[in-house]
Amino acid sequence: MANLFADIKTPYINALTTKRILSSAVKENIFQGIFTKPDEAVTESYSEDTDASEIQVLRVKPNENDARELGADTNGKWFNGEEATEPQTEAYGIRIITTIDRPIDIPTNAQDMVSVDLLSSETKNLAGLVNRNINAITIAAMLAKNFNNMAGFDRRGKEAAVSATALTSNWITVTDKNYTNAIIDAAAQLDNGNEAQAIDAYPDDMRAVIIRPTIKAAVLKGMLGLNGGTAVFDVLRRSGLDTEARPEIATKGYVGEIANMPVYVASGVVWSLVEKYLGLEAGALANVAGMVVSGAGTGRALAFNSKIKVVDAQSGQGLRIQPKYRFGAECWDALSVVPIFSAAFTNPVTSADNALYVCGPASRI
């Protein structure tokens, strides 16, 4: 049992005991909001609140229907000599099995004795934690797909990796610190599209740029150069900011636009959580300076039907917060993700045994 009222660390000044009080104002924790936004970095239209464990999304594949020449020696008759085609579909899944659901107990005695609204503070902390995890799992799903396919593998869940066609590298490594040019080059990669996914070019309005704080200064300087020295934040269409407004990096991550693409700064805390979701060692992604992505290649679902419930605490007088947030993200198209590296980067995926998969950090072995 704790030794009550013992060894009080009372402040002293010149041998006099001074007074200490507990402020009624709370030092709030600061979390970034969800910057991996629907219809930019990710698509959420496949689902709104669901209690399922997985959502299956179907794509009707385009028919092979090449043009022909009338009068040609091959298939040149009045009627097409090829057999009729039939619709074919391809299925994609989004698992919604990542959850934040650890109960939080707030004893009445503690609430009475501390001049802080513990219920309100814990609820704010919980909301921030959920936002951070949604951002991290989305980025993790994108990098896992890209890195796996680059190595010639694919993976879902914890199953054994299966072979996949290795990609021609769409990685961009920066050697001159000109990250703005690298972002434009990455956008050009998205302009190439993906014939296998029936995408001629990834839509302009579904692109987003996600960068690390360590390269923000270099990116912003490049943006000023692009705009001829005019204000970077004159982006009325996207965010309502004008030349007199300030970007909200801590809450929204937003810093401006490059080549008609919104640019978001993901904090180092988020990148560290991405590593945990992928089962990588701390710092394994340090050379990933950022990435340009298309929301057309990644699906995300949020099961927030009953996201939080407050009941009586089971151990005695008090309240118990019962959160139930379930979410999941799945990247189906490795070419919709163009990573940008600040230095030479070695793919962590070298074999089927270490192909990446996304898993909640608390469930990692």
C-alpha cells in the first residue's frame, strides 16, 4: 500500500516552504486529425458504418474488345468473327478487424480529488489516439503493398506470401534535397496509370502528398519557387485558406498544394506507428521522406456504429469508458503509391518469409 502523505516534495526557496497548487486548467495532448482523407489519399465510399468483419468490393473488369479493320484478311468481315465476351469481375477485400477497445475506468474518488475533468480529458485522448491509428494503418497498408509487389510478393493477413509480378520501380530517391521536384516526378508516375487495373491515369482530384516534418522546409521553399515567390497557402479551392491564413499542421497536417495536390505533414509519431503496424524495427522507414498516393488504389472502412459507451465502473463507484472503434485499410494497387526516399533505401521485403502485413501493434508477436 502506498505510504500516504509521506515524503512530500514540497518546493523550498531559501529554506522556506513555498506553496504549490494544482491548476484547474489541463495541459492538453495534441493529436493530428485524419489527414489521409477520403477521396484524396483513400476511398471510403465502399462502406459507411458496418458490423461486418470484412467488406468485399467488386470490380467489373473491362472486356478485351480491340478495334478491327473492315476488309482486312484477319477478322475483316461485316460481322466480327470473335466470340461474344461475357462480364468478368475481380474481388477486393477490406478487413475491419483492427480495433481500439481497451476500457478506461475513472474512480469517483479520483475525480472528486483532482481538479480536472478526467472523463472529458480521457475522451479527447481517445479520439486523438483513434485518428493517429487511422492515419498510420492507411500509410502502412500502402507501403506494405508497394514494398511486397516490388519484391515480387503479395500478402494478406498472416498467411504465407504468394508470388506476384514484380513492379518496375516507381521509387524516387532524392540526392539534391529538391523534394518539390521529386513530388512532381512522383505525380508523373501516377499519370502513367495502371493498365492491369484499367486505369489510364490516376485521377487528379484523388491524389495527395504525405511528407515527413524533416523535409517540410525544403518542400515549402520549392513551392515558393514554383509560385514565383508568391504565397504558398493561396489555396481557396481545397481548404478555404487565403494569403493571410495560417496552415494548421498540428490538427490537419495541411501545408499547401503542389501541382494541384494537397500536401500533408505526417508527424514523426505517426511514422513510428506505421513501423509498428508493419512489424518493422524503429527507424526502418527513416529514409522514407514521403509519398504521393492516389485514393483510387486504397480502400478504408470505419466501423464506428457504437464507438463509445459510458457505464458504471465494475470495481466500485466510478465510470467506465467502453470504446469500440474498428477500422481497416487495404491497398490493392501498388502503382497508386509512389514512395520518395531521402537516401538509398533497401526494400525490407527480401523473401516470402518477411513479406509485410499489417497488424495492430498490440497483437504483434
